[in-house]
Amino acid sequence: MLREPRSGRLAAWGNALLAGFVSPDDAALAIVGDDAVHRVEGLPGEAGPVGLTLALGRLRALGVAGYRVALPAPGHPLGLSGPPEFNARALDAEEAVVASGAAYGLVPEVYETGPVDDQHVEVVWHCLPVREAPPADVPSLGEAERELAEALRDATEVLSLLDVAASGPVAEAAIDAYRARAERGREALAPGYPPRAVRVLELAQRVGLLISVAYENGHGGAVSASEMSARVEALRPVERVARRAQVAAYNAYMEERERGTR
């Protein structure tokens, strides 16, 4: 949950490109981010992998009118609509992009290349057919915001009772890293997204930070098996709600478009 999903960047900036807010090159640069290179393979009419700029243009020509995000987890096919082959690959990657207007989906495969002391990341997006059906378990932006606030309140109460507030050098380092990313660029989403979507995404990312730190920081003050179990049970639904909120934020462009407000 700490990391920004690559599928979120592709969907957000892909939507901004389709809406005319950014150029193809600027969209591609934003999607690549700190990675070395992104390529897309499996595009209709292409014999091999192609660059991201060309791929975005080709998808538009094929009829793609917008992009949604899926962030599935075992037992929770969040944002997926099938078929099983696409769902399985997306579940392995824990993320995917599903196009609207043309039945295609994109799943990232990440490679680390280079020597150990100088590695860089390359990403291949696999373009696959998808089923044209409503995505699984995706809330509206308003629903996601309410759910996130309620889940965070409930979990904070349980974790406080168990004395498992994150602390120590691991927690401090994670929080410092999050703040540094926030200072480098406040634009959590691409141009054209409503302010409410930005607010929901930032809250979901902060919640994800707390969950990650809580898991990575051992068992905190929970010393008995029952306390540790209660801690996991308190975090699990919050993690699920935070993922749903992330998807709702990234998909807000399509939500507005389908309501006719865009």
C-alpha cells in the first residue's frame, strides 16, 4: 500500500491525455516516473513490444475512451471484470489497467536489470483482452471517502487499545520517506481530476502508510496470540477499504464521464 501503483499512474495520465490536458510525451514521462523504460507488448497490429507513447496513441485509435484501475488481492478481485486469464495475471501483479470503449486491459511486469549496485527498473505492460462488464466491488468516490473515514476511526480505536501505535526507527524512516515524496510533488493525480479524488487518494495513501508501518514494525505492544490476532483483524478491513478508495480515486475521471459531468 505504500507504493504508488504503476497502474494508477498509467490510468490517471492516460485519462489526462485522452481529455487533452497533456501531450503524449508528457503523459508517457509521468507514467514512467523513476523507472528506466516502459514498453507495451501484445497490442493488436504490433509484432513486438512498442514504446509507451506509441502504445497510448494506438489504444486511442482502437477506441479506448478512458482507463480504470484494478488493485486485486487474494479473495478480492477489486476492479476486475474477467476473463479468468486476465484476472489471474492481474492478481499475480496485484494491479492492472482496464480500458473503457475497447475491450483491452494492461498488466505490468516489472524487471530489475543492471549490476547490484546500479540497478534500474524496466516495465513491460501486457495488453490482453478483457470482458466488457462492470468492474468488481468498485465504490463511488463518495462511498469510498465515507468508508475510509469510518474504517480509519474504528481501526485507530482498536490499535490504541492494543498499544500497537507505530514507533521507532522503521516507522520514522517510512514516514520521512512519505513526507519527502509529498514535498517533491503535490500533484497526486493527473490534470483534470476533481479535487475530491485527490483528497481521497491522499487519505488512502496515508492510511496505507500506517498499515505498512504497523506490519513492518513487528507486533508493537501486542504480546499475546489473541492480541496479535486482534491486531491483524483490525488492520485487514482497513487495508481493504484503503485499496477500494485508491481505485475509486483513480477511476473518478470515468465516474464523472459516465455521469455526464465531463
